[in-house]
Amino acid sequence: MPLAILAIAAVLEDREEYEIVDGNLDDNPIDIILKLIATRNVELLGVTVMPGPQMVAAMEASREVRRVYPHVKIVWGGYFPSVYPDSALNAKYVDYIVRGQGEDTILELLDAMRGKRSFESILGLSYKDIFGLPRNNAERPMKGPDEFPWHPFHRIPVERYLRPSFFGKRTAVHHASIGCPFNCSFCGVHAAYGNKERMESPERTAAILSHLVTQYGADSVQFYDMNFFLREDHALELARRIEHLNLRWWCEARVDIMSRYSDETFAALKRAGCTMIFFGAESGSDWALKEMKKGITTDQTVNIAERTKKFGIIPEFSFVIGNPHDPERDTRETLRFIRKLKKINPDSEIIIYHYTPVPQRGKMYGEIDGQISFPSTPAEWATKEWMDFTLRIDTQAPWLKRKTKALIDNFEIVVGSRWPTVQDILAPKWSRMLLKTLSSWRYALRIYNFPIELQWANDFINLRKPKRESL
């Protein structure tokens, strides 16, 4: 479900006329948009933009609207323009940028367009002045979800979004908080939202999930919060409120926070349907974790591997490998650490990324300022080179030797074949057995070079890629 768009729609519901067009659901979103503009008195086209393929679709739609209906103003919001506002504004078809949380900003922008206030007074807004020069207003302080209305689910065909997954036959999604209070120096979240997190009350989260269950038949849910378990008392109360819904669910959490949780809380989460938790383990090197300002230790990650095994919850560990200061050592130690985790808890799902820098409020992680020159327009971001960069297919990091990058990529294929993801519900049993058989000797002997047979097998079987879906 398009949660970002629904958040904006919630504040427009009782004030404005609007339509939602979802390019992930509709085959011809541009045609739909043009028809709507042709039959309505449209003032503003709002586009939510992520890096990668979604940005290309946003460019195409915005260009076409500007060409056919030049009087319609266009505003971009979402992760990409929040992190790269100047690049987004360099596009001739983008008039405004809403950075970070957009609910209040979009309402004030409409007022400014109607002459009821000045553009300069709108926090979180970037725009072009009368001379066409970019202007970035001050940041807008975040509000918690409870300060805004519920998403207007009735404005979208919810049933079409409830799809089968590892967690259930009708899996919904929900965002029960916004932001992140931590300062990991490699992460783009606080570049977009700052370093605060605002949480939804357990009562409201439970009410929304109950609505999705009773009205639409949801039987599972994925929570997209950066830190779903920020406080133990909050997590315990939520578990008790949703246990009766019989949902299976996935979420993200911090290693250090959950390693301090009691067995009582772990057991309560399991009873409430917690099936899998995504953890940012990031590195198997404590020195690298310190440089990342991650605030966790490898011992805490080991603790999580042990405790999730005890309570039957699948941990999904993510690693960002290739520390710019010593990528060879970081890679060597992290691969060894991953093997340790798999020995402790073989059910651990492993996701591996190369470090991909994003602009930060301050210096970038690894002190690589000057080594990466980011594109200045959306069109440049849409080239193959930068699409591969944003999708982490090939970051072309100047500090990462080809040999080291190949080792990371090859290890990822071997470990992913030795333990194929459980999240592909369509894969036949024989396909998993084939991958395990082909890779077992490589993993046992630590032979990762040139895993051509595994590449062929993976291409043929084409298992679901949780790594790609988390980007």
C-alpha cells in the first residue's frame, strides 16, 4: 500500500478534492493523470519519489504533465528529493520540494499557492524563487503519527494490495512511527528526517490493524518502521493488544535495544505473531561499528542470534561491508562473523550490501567527501551508472578493490545458496535442495571464487530477493 501517499491524503481528506494514482498498481498511470487533469480543475500534482526505477517513472509523469498542462504546478516529496533537494529542483518540471514529513508542509504549500501565506514561511519546503534560483527553507520539526488522522483506506482498493507472502495469504503493511533517534554515519534516514523518532501509541496501532483484519481480511503485516521496538514497555503493551488478532508479522529493530529485552517480552512478541525481525548488524568488526557510530557490538548481535533461536523468531541480519578506511580487513572479519552467526542460528537470513554513501548533515561516513560527485539533476540519476549505484548493484567505490568486491559478491552467492531464503513461498522444494547441494562444498571449504554454477542455478531458479525489496 502507498503509505506515504495515504499519509498526505489523510490531511487532505476533509479539506481538498484529490485523487490517488499508484504507478505500482495502475498499468498506465500517466494516461490516468492526464485524463484527471483534463476533467478537473487541478492545481497541483504531488509525486512521491524514491531513488531507482520509481524516480524514472516520476520523471516521465512529471515531464508529460508539464508538456501537456504547463499551468499545473508539480511538487516532489519522499526520500529522493528530501536527501537531494537541489538535484530535484534542477529539473525544469519540478516547482517545489517537500522535504521530510510532508503532511503540514503540503497544506501550507497550497495556502501559499493561493496567496494566503508566503513561500518563505513554510518549513520543510524547497522551491524556485522568482529568478528561478533554488531556496531551501529551514527543516520542519517532526510530529508523531497520533497527531494526524488515520490513513483513508477507503480511497484505495485495499484488497488488491493484500498479497501472499511468507507471513500470510493477505499481507498488509503499516508504519507505526517515523524517523530514527540514532546517528549511524552511513545511513540516509537521518539525512531525510533528522535524528528523532515519533511513535504511534500501541492503542492506535492495534486499532488500525484490527480495522485491516475485520474490514479487509488481512492475516499478516509488515511494519516499515526504522526501529519498531524502541522501548520495551511500548513493545510489550503492543504485543498484548494485538495478540488476539492472530497476525504473523515482520519488523525492523536495533540489536542493542532488543538484546536488553527480557525473556518475558520475547515470549510475548512471539505469542503476538512476531515471525521475523530485520536487524542492522552492519559489520563483524567492532572497530568498524564504532566508526559507523552504530552504537552496537558484535557480542550483542551474537546475543540476538541466540535468543531469537530460543524463541523461534527468524533474525534477518543486514551487513554493510567495505569500510572505506580498511575495506579488506572489514570484509575479512565480517565474512568470518557471518559464518559464526550461521553456526549459532542456521535460520538467520543474511543480507549483504556494499557501503553506498549518501549526503549527510556533516561529513560522510569514512571521510570520503570529495571522492564521490553526486549527479546534479534527476536525469543524471536515471542513467545506468547511477541507477546501479542507488540500487547497490555496482557502487564503483574508489576505495574498494575489485578483488575485495568480488569476494563480497561471491560469498553472498555461496551463503545465499547454502541457505536459500525462506521468504520465497513459490519456490519448489527441489530448487532449494539443488542450491544447497551445489553450494555445500564451497561453504564447507571456504572456496568462494568463481561460483559460476551457483550463478547459473540462481538465474534459473530466480528466488525472491529480500535484499532488492528492502531498497
